[in-house]
Amino acid sequence: MPGAEALAAHLAEGLTTVARAWQVTRKDGQRFGFTDHDLDLSFDGIVFRADTGMSAAAVQQGTGLSVDNSEAVGALSDASVTEVDIAAGRFDGAEVTAWLVDWTDVTARKVLFRGSLGEITRSGGAFSAELRGLTEWLNRPVGRVFQAPCFAVLGDKSCRVDTSAEGMWAEATVTDVSDRGGLSLIGAAGFDAEWFQRGRLTVLDGQANGLWGAIKRDILYADGTRQIDLWEPLRAVIAIGDRVKLIVGCDKRFETCRAKFDNLVNFQGFPDIPQEEWILIHPTMARSRTGGSLR
């Protein structure tokens, strides 16, 4: 008998032995299992631990496009959800699947909720996490923006630049960390100043391993060292000696796409689109009267 049907038959008996179980999958691929039962449960290759104090409010689900919402609470512990990992953002946007399961026969179970973690708060050795349903994604505005700069993200399916190719990335070692989170690096030799500006920095080891940030400024000094400033500091400690990976940056301009990436065929902007003041320009005020491009 399929799991959902077996669970329905069990619930029809009146005397039930059911518990809730949650699987949390972080963006780095790590999976965690929790249950509000008093003993560990195991299925789908995951051990759902009972020693986390995990519990959840009733899931509110609508028949339309309303966003399902619920809340999960649990204890912070070194073995499962730690305060350091939450502060570093490792659980932000993690995928969540919740089951109602017969703890005497875990094959009798049914999925109650699928979604992701929203806002997470922590205090007093415990955490509280908002659960957001799959329809949350339908609240995002979609559509193409017609603008002069390119709207693609460097390396995505629209851009098609291979950021893993030679010359598109470099590894470096942290030699100093400023009070404001700026990093001094050594090892990214052979790249011009500002090559990685507007790019991406990913930490490869240490306490901040796996975290990444957007590069605001890339300064190259005469001795070959680089100064990297991020738009927002990473929410974990970066120590001297940690390795980082730098991904090339793009300022979305037509000229950059041509000169830096030789990728004009995939440029997703409209460099010749008239600006807002174009409608106010009289023909005698135009800089060029050749009938060509306004750029």
C-alpha cells in the first residue's frame, strides 16, 4: 500500500501514532532531519533527530495563490543547527519538506509541506524560522526590462560566458583583513586592476568556507597584492591564510561585453534605446545629425 494511503488507513483507525518530520536542505547541499517524536526516525536515507526540540505551528494552506506559511522552532545545538551557521546565513533560503509519519511504520507517511526557510531569529539558545510555501516564488515580478545595460547575470544561460574558463577566475590567499572587512590578497597574479570588480568572491576554507560576496572594489598594488572590498561583509570570520576564489566582474556595458568578453552576440541590453530626455530634444539640439545611432 502506498505511503499516503497507508497513513490514511492508519488515521481512520482512530488511535494514531503519528509524528512530524522535517528535512532541511541547505544551498551547500547539506541535509538535516528533525522530528517532534521522542525517538529518532529514519527514512529516505536521513536520520530525523528527536533531540533538537523541533516543533512547528499548523501549516496554513490556501486553494488559490496565497502563500502557505508556518513557523518552525527548535533548539540550537552543536550537532544540528548552530548559532554560528544561522548568523553566517548558511540556512537562508534552505529547502524544507515536512511529513506526517506513522512512527511505528515510517513507510506510512505523507508530505504536508514543501517550501523554504524565510526569516530566522534566534535568542535564548533557540531559533524560530518562518516557512514559506512554493507559491512564494509567484510573488516575484517577472518580465524583460528594456534598458541600455545588459540585464543578464555573468555566466547565466542568457550571457553564456564560461566563468570557469582560464582567465575568468583566480585563487588567492588572504594576507590581511581590515576593520571594515576589506581583504588583502596575494596569488591572483596576471590580472589587471579592477578585473574582478563587480564580480564574486567565494571563501574556500576556514570558518567562512562556502560563503560568498559581491566585489565592490578591486585594487591592484605595485607589489602584486590586491585589495578586495565587498558590498556587504561576510557574516563569518575570514582569517589570514584562508583561500578565496575570485570570479571576473562585468559592469553590464556594451563596450565591456565587446572588449573584455568578446560576447556581443549574447549581449542582453539595448545600447541604442532612447533615454528619457530624448523626447525633449529638438533636432537642432542633437549632438549628431547623421541619422545614425544616438550613442
